[in-house]
Amino acid sequence: MTESPSPESILNFEGPEGETIFRRFVDGCLPLEWEPVVQAEVDEVFAHLDSKDDRAVAVVGALVIEDSVNQLAAAHVPGYKSLAENRDFSLSMRIELARALRLCPSRLLGAADTVRTIRNDFAHKLAVKTFDGCKREHLESAWDHVRQIQPAMVVGKTNREIFTSLVSMVRLALRGYSFHVERLNQYVREEKAFRDAFHGHCMAKYPQRPEGRVP
């Protein structure tokens, strides 16, 4: 008999039907062992930080999210790497571009934006030295996003733990959807099967010119 997964292991990365290209993870679109590998990357980043320095945690957490958003957008836009090298292209703009592309559930990019706002609380006020000093609405947003993704996670957690959990979850989600987008783009750009299927779709659905008629 197969055991049911525990509440702590269930992650909800899904979104509404019809809103985005991918609304949930698709079997076969993720590499083997991708989840533990991505999680290990995030754990290693945070393990190197001073446990007393919340400001450093906020800054590094935002960098992890920025890298994740970059990977998602670059998987879809061939020239994105050059755009991302522009120093005027802020994290806020990167998130909005990724949201506009409608590649994955928008609430995940909303969670990414919450990480950005908490980072900005530290960046804009020297008086903010711990996560408890961040704006209440930003902290509440982080808690709400974690509840949506993994309700069991919030029990007994501190604001700092909620922040690092949110960074880990968003990193995992965006990296997963990046794999989907990479494979979709490869299929669209390289596979004759896609071009044949698209041709058949257009022939069946849209009016065609009379044969032999010049446009």
C-alpha cells in the first residue's frame, strides 16, 4: 500500500486554468532529482550567512529570487541575457516582465515581489535590523504566500524563517517552470512535429485563400 504524502511535503505551485501557458507541473517536463538539487543550492546559500545578520539574509534571498526570475524569462526570450545585464533593469522590472509573459502562475511572481519588498525594507532604512522591523504588510504578505504554497509550514515559525522558506519555495517553483519553458521552446523551435501540427491547426480553424489566388 502506498503511503499518502505528509502535509509538510505537499507544495502547491498551481494556478488558475487559462491564465498562463503552464498552470501546474507536467509529468516529463522536469529532470530527475531536480527538487533535491535545487533545494540543496538554496540551503547552501543560506548556510554561508551569519545567523545574526537578517539584513544579509534579506539581500541574499532577493538575489536568489532575481536569479530565478532571470532563468524563467531567459528560458522564453532568446535575447533576455543581454537585457538582464543592464544595471537599470531592476528586480521589480524583471518580475513584471516575467508576470507579463504569463509563463507560470502569477501568484508565484507575486511571492517573488514580496521578497523584493522585504529586501527593500532593509535597504531603505538603517533602523530596520531584523525581519520583525519590516513593514507589517510586507510580512503579512510573506505569511500569506507561504500559507498558499505549504499551509503546514507556518506553524511556530518566525518572520525570518517564513522569509527563507518563501525564498526556497519560490526558487523551487520558478526553476521547475523554467524547465517546462525550456522544453516547450525547444519543441517549438526545433521539432518538425510542432510545425506540422501548427499547420494542420491553422488549416482547420482559420479561413484559407482560394487555391491559386494571389494575396
